[in-house]
Amino acid sequence: MADALPTSPLARPFPDLTPLAGVRFGATAAGIRYAGRTDLVMAEFAPGTQVAGVFTRSRCPGAPVDWCRAALAGGVARALVVNAGNANVFTGRAGYEATQANAADAARLVECAASEVFLASTGVIGEVLPYRKISDALPGLYGRLSENGWADAARGIMTTDTFPKGAVREATIGDAKVRIQGIAKGSGMIAPDMATMLAFVVTDATLPAPVLQALLSRGTEKSFNCTTVDSDTSTSDMALLFATGQVACPAITSADDPALADFAAALDAVLLELALLVVRDGEGATKMMHIRVTGATSDESAKRVAMAIANSPLVKTAIAGEDANWGRVVMAVGKSGEPANRDTLSVGIGGTWIARNGTVIPDYDEAPVVAHMKGQEIEIEVDLGLANGIGQAWTCDLTHGYIDINGSYRS
């Protein structure tokens, strides 16, 4: 399906992801669901690579999520296998057997324990994964893994995505110069409850799994978990962070070590960029929205208000229609369930405050707001006027394109 969809008008070019020591990627066409396109991705990591992960909180997770949660306990990764087109969800014993078989397949090729293989699947729910197609394709794919395979991998994990997604940053840990780069996929069923997409991030730094886990969990809350396309949390998806240990770094035992400050900031930047690329590729999206909430009773409350606005179909359709209907923002604040006071509430769009303290600003100039609404990047500000809590969220508009894509998703 992805090949038939027009590229999102909000797309960004794929960055130059150069070889990163300790990892090789590749992609191939295994015929899992799609014809004439890659749908199977594999990565091999250097021995001793440490791993961290965050996963969907759906109560109906896919078999690969269960597999990875168990594998994460070991903290070591040697391989990653990802397929697109079939989510391997709600498939009972068959789903479990598929993960067992494909983990064993990859482990034989890499010569590691099956528990050091991480698996991810994305696509249609409720159809048995034809895992033998993966088994048959893996040996040839493994033989073609390359240090330059990042772009191929980013395309190979796409489903309804219209463009591949990647990000890269450099950082220092002490005197060591390290790199962080990653790829992601996601377009619909995006309301991370961590995580509603697939993201695979790799660094050449030497860091232990517990430190990676703390950094990834924190970074996720400020990135993927502040984004939404359609308020729906996936059954399948995850973000994994791998540290290949190919660059010697000072010994780090805590994520709060001051020596990690630059690395943590760079990781957060990679995660946020990947998250926003997913929003930019929201199914049928033509505009991107950034919602900033201030004056809440806590940062957590502000974030929940921002997400209520971001998830409102009425707000999203108003943005699609370029209608500065700020009353819909007020509605979303009121329904959020968070502390709010109509008489202290202020709303602004595109840098222009429209309402202050519960009423429209007399003689406010609507012209700059109308002009702002015609752009692709929409800014909405809300000041609750209660305390000092701040939060933000990112989303996209809701157009008929979303219905077109999802109304025929399985066909």
C-alpha cells in the first residue's frame, strides 16, 4: 500500500546516515504481504552490544512485543529482525511459534543465543504470520548486510508510511566522541503509550543496559509520548536503543552522571526528531500542529491537556479546514479532566492571543491568525492561568485522506 500513496506534503528528506561501528543493516523482499517492495529487515550487532527498550502498553500486545520484553532481561543484543505487512498480533499459538522460529533462524546465522535476537512486526492484525517466508529469506539477507544499509532498512519497515524516517546526532562522553542515529516507521495508529511506532536507535558509545534504559525511558516521555495522529495505541510497536560499545567511554553507572549530559541531550534530540517525522507522515496529514500549555497545576496535567487538544477530532478538522475555531480548543481543555477555570483561560494561535481570562480580546486582529492557518506548521498556545505547570504535544490535522487509507487498509 505504501508505494501507492502520495508522499506527505510535510515530508523531510532522509538524512545521510553513514556507517556506525558495530552494526550492519539490510532489507529484502520476502513477499510477506507486499508485492515488489522490501518488507524484511535485519541488523547484526557487534558482540557485547547493550540494549534497552520501551513497548506498547496495549493489553493486547503482539507476539514480538512479548518476545522482546523477555529478551530485554539479558541486556544484550546481537541481531534484530523486522517484518512489515503483518503485525503477528492476535494469532495465538501460531504467533508464539513464529517468534520462536525466526529468532532461532537469526541466531544460527549470527551464532548467538536466540534470546539475543530482537523481533518486531508491523502491519495487519489477526492474520497468521507466514514465518517460513522469513526463514527462507534470512540467509540471503544476512549475506548482504552492509554498514551502509540504513536507508534500505528505513524503507523496509514502512507500511502506510509515505517516506523513510531517520535522524542522527553527535555527542561527547568525557573526551570520547560518539554518534547516535536511528530510523523509525509510523503513520497511523499513533498515540504512543509507549510506543506506537517502530524506532531503532544505535550508538557506538560504551554504555551499560541499565543506563540506556533510564535514558530511553526519560527521552520517550518527552518525544514519542508527546505525539499523536489519531489517539489509537498500537498493539505491536516499540523503540529499541542499542549501544555497540565500539567507542571507549568513561565508565558510567548512572544515567544522572554529569558526563552523560551531552549524550542525553543528543539522544533526546534524535528521539524527538523521529517522533515528529512520524507525525509529519500522519495518514492524510496536510498540516502539523504544536500545542503548548502553560499555567497548569503540574507539568503532568499540562501534558494531558495538550494531548486532549491534540486528540480532538474537532480541533484537527478545524485545522484541516484552516478555520481558527478557538472555541474547539476551549472545548478540548474542558473535556480533558484536568483542573481548568474558564475565567482564567487564555488561547492563542500563531503567536496571536485571541482570548484572555475567559473572554475574547476586544478588537483583536484576526488577519495574522487567518494567514497562519494557511501554513503547514500550526502553533496553538493555551494558558490555564492556575499555576506553573507546562506541557506540549504534537499532532497533525484530520482529513478525508485518513478515511481513504484506513477504509481500505487490508485490501
